[in-house]
Amino acid sequence: MMLPSSSSSSSSSNSSSSSSSSRAEREQQQQQQQQQQQQHHQQQQQQQHHHHHHHHQQQQQQQQQQQQQQQQQQQQQQQQQQQQQQQQQQQQQQQQQQQQNIYDDVSGVQSFVCNV
């Protein structure tokens, strides 16, 4: 009777880990959907203003390119955060090594005093 309860607990832990990893993907998908909607809205504006101003179309196309660049910058920020986490782990390892060296020095001083 205890086997099904243990299996259900393990499946719940797996689902929690998968949900945390897919947050970044969901954010990117939402950003892409927003960009598509904005592009569609701008295309409608271009069709309306097509008979009036030709210079106005060029400005709207530049805005679309800027939005794409902003998405790329956000993806780069996510990668930088992952690198910072790795650096913090390395710093913790260095601190542990320094503490070990201090203990070794203290033991060496004590032995030196005992020898004198």
C-alpha cells in the first residue's frame, strides 16, 4: 500500500522542476506574440497611409527592427544571470579553501610552540 504514495510524491517533484525551467520559454513566447500583434497593427497603418506619405512607412519599419533587437538583449541578460550564478559557486569554493589554509597555519603554530 505504501508504493503508490511514494511514486506520486516523486512525480510531483519532477513537475515542479520542469515548471521552473519553462518560465523563460513562456516569457519569450509571450514577447514574440506581442511583437507579431504589433507588426500586424503597424502593417494596417502602413496600408492606410500608403496613399498619403511614403516617408511614414520607412519610420514604421525601423520601429519593427528595434523591437526585434530588444528581444535579443533580453535573451542575453538571461544568459548573463546564469554566468553570475556560476561565478558565485566558484567564490564559495575559494572561501572554503582559504578556511582550510587558516586551520593548517594555526595547527603549525601550535606545534611550533609545543616544540619550544
